[in-house]
Amino acid sequence: MSGFPKDFYWGGATADFQYEGGFNEGNRGLLSHDYETDGSMEHPRHHTMKLADGTIKNYRSSFFYADQIPEDATPVFLDNEYYPSHQAVDFYHHYKEDIKLMADMGFNIYRFSICWSRIYPLGDEEEPNQEGIAFYRDVFEELKKYNIEPMVTICHDEMPMHLALKYNGWSNRHLIDAYVKYAETLFKEFGSYCHYWLTFNEINAVRGFGPCGTRESDGYTRYLADHNMFVASAKTVILGHKYNLENKFGAMYAMSGLYPRTCKPEDMLQSQLARRENWYFIDTMLRGYYHPYAKSIWQHHGFETLEISEEDKKTLYDGQLDFCSFSYYRTNTTQAGDKWFNVGGDDNPYLEKTPWGWGVDPLGLRYVLNEIYDRIQKPVFVVENGMGAIDEPDENDYVEDDYRIQYLNDHFKAMRDAITIDGVDCFGYTMWAPIDLVSLSTGEMKKRYGFVYVDMDDKGRGTLKRTPKKSFYWMKHVIETNGNDLE
Ligand code: BGP
């Protein structure tokens, strides 16, 4: 075989709270992220909270570096803050136009997340919200019109606010039932449209009050929350296969690469152990059991063990995922003495950096594809990859984004080589994010990924007009030629 497989999936990926907006329309409930402000690298975004004595405080509350949130803190909206999820870039009212743009590029797949609180506004009510179902039905119909296969992320780093506050999020097993009920509603309502499902986004990377709804972001609570998510995912896989044997399940892992900083044996060992912080999630969900090294991870995070019941063990085994999907943006390095997974390690002197300091490493994608496939030997799918850059539009909002074209071209070649030379069974690629949207980590708009420019600034000002960039036409050609014409 000389190129990409002939039925390879080419498309794009988005997440509801960064893209959809319409936060108070269609009876949507509030999400944890609705209370998260905008920000930047210098001024991290935060959740705005009120303590019992009336004091207002800010808490940084997603990702590894989340703050501990006190029991008496509840979220509040402040007039002087901007909350990007409320409008995002308004897919809610632009979905027809946006899906047409995706179709014009030739996408044969579109990965998007369904907003949990649009289907169950509180998360634990008896009946789903019909307006939310109607909205997504329209989206599925629109995709069908253009023969674009949907891939749905059931939960992209979020939860209904009510579940976070009432149960301390995923630390409570009640969440398993709430999630499975929500997933079953999706199978019932949308099962005829959709066969690719991702149970969670970047389940290994994001935690804390935003995505996991927990006030703590490490230690026993975090690993208990992860366990409950594993069980919820496995139950959903079992159920989804009962609904339709054609349903295929993945979950999504942040798998940007991790290299030892030097070939010193201590650094080599460090990178192997640190990588287990990621394998922990992939191994458990794709092999269906906790690997013996899990214990060393728990101990590293300050507690002795997690008690796993026989019933949960069986569920994990029966509910193994069908394929492994992951995001890949960059590589980091680690060395002996680092606190395991070194999130900020952007110190590889061989790599150029984006303005946000992310090391650009196309070959690393081939490395990671091999790493995963060697270990798991189930089909893989690159569900996120792309370059956050500062675009400079001309007077017609047109952007000549040669840097993005170069980035994607080089990553596509690495992916092609992993498939054709190394034999990795990679069956698709969805670029993050085809239409410009709000950054997850910084809450900015100016960190743009898209093939399509959206006229909006960091505070939500602008016409929201969509304009294809140079990369839009380049990507259309890549898809037309199935990647066989890469430079
Ligand atoms: C992943 C998330 C996405 C997304 C992307 C880019 O971690 O799954 O939601 O936003 O990273 O990151 P950022 O938006 O911070 O540039």
C-alpha cells in the first residue's frame, strides 16, 4: 500500500462548551464550565466562586494544576467577568452554515460533543429535555444530508453544575447511573444516525471542578473519580453494544509524547514511569483490568490502594473499548527528579514552539501512533491534532495560514508513514478544530486552530462571520486526493 487506506476518515473535531454557545437557550442547564472566565497564559482562567461569608474568590479548576475548592464555595456569575462558553462561537445558530463548510472541504466524519446539560439540564431528572434532543437531531440530519459520519463525544470535560455541587462530581457513584442514563438516551434518540462514540474526552488529563466536578484534583478522590468514570464507560459500552452491534466505542486520551530529556539511565526510567500516568487510563479501559503497576501510581499520589469490587472488575472486563482514540499536539520531556508527568516540559531544544510554547513535533505523532498500537493492538484514531496560532486576517477576513498548512502537512506525512511503513491500523483523523473556537486552556479566541476564520475577539465581540482561510482550500485538496499529494 502506498498511501492512506481508501476508506480513511478525514474530518474535524469540536467540543460543545468551546463551540456551541446558546447557554441559556433551548432549556439547557448550566455546566461547570459556564462559570469559567476567559484568560491567557499570563492570567489563567478561573471559576468565580462565593464563600459562605459572602467573599468572592477565584479558583483555577481544570487540568492537573487545579486548586482545592473549599466545601462552602459555590459558583457565581460576576458582571465584570466574561464567560466564553455562554456564546462560544455560536454553532447553536450557525450549525447549518458550519456543516456546509465542512462538507465543502470534503469531510467524511465530524467529531462533536453533546452537551450533557442540554439533554439533562440538572443531570438527575427523570425525563430528558426535548428541546435539546430536537437541536441535536437537526445537527445529525444536517450531517446526513452531506454523508458526513458523526462521531460523538458523550462527555467532553464537563458535567451539569448540579451534579458537581450535589455529589462532588465523579467521586460519587451516583454519577455512574446519571451518566449511563444520559448515554442510553443518546442511543435511543440518535442510535440510527451514529455508530462511533467516545465515552470521555482526555480522561487522563483533565480533572478538578471543571471536568470531573470534584473539589479536589489529586489523591484518593481523583483516582476514585477516575475509577467511577471507568465503570460508567464500561457500562455504556456494554449497553451500546446491546443497542447495536455496529456501535464502536473509544475514549479519548491526551497522548502528546513524552521523551526522556537525556539518555542518562535515570532519565530513561523516569520517562517510562511517568508515561504510566497515561497508560494507566489506556490499559484499564482497553484491556479491561488494572495493571499491577496501578498500585505504584496510587502510592505516588499519596494513598495505599483503591478497593475494586468483583462486580466492577467484571464490568471493566466486559466493557472494553473497541478502539483507541487520542489527541496529539506536541511532545514534552522529563528527567529524573520531575514529579512524574511533566506537563510544562517544553524544553526540547530540537523543536520549534508555537506562541503558546507547544513544541511542534510531527515525527512524534508517528512515535506515539507506534507506541499505542504496539501496546494495545486495537485500531487507533487521531481525534485531535492541530496548531493554535495567531492569525492575521486581511480586510476581507482572509488568512494566509501557511504555518498551519506546514504543520498539518508534516503531521499527515508522519501519520501516513506510521500506517504504510510501520503497519499501524489507524483509520481516521479529525483535526482540532475546523472552525475557530475558544481555547480550552486559556479561554482565548486569539489562539486559533481553524480552517475557517470566525470574526470574534477574546471578549466575544465581532460579527461571528465565517471566512475560509488558505488552509481550507489546501485541506479540500488533501481530502480529494486522500493525502496522496502531500509535499
Ligand atoms: C484538548 C481538548 C480540546 C482543545 C484542545 C486544544 O486538550 O480536548 O478541548 O481545546 O486540547 O487545547 P487549547 O484549546 O487549550 O489550545
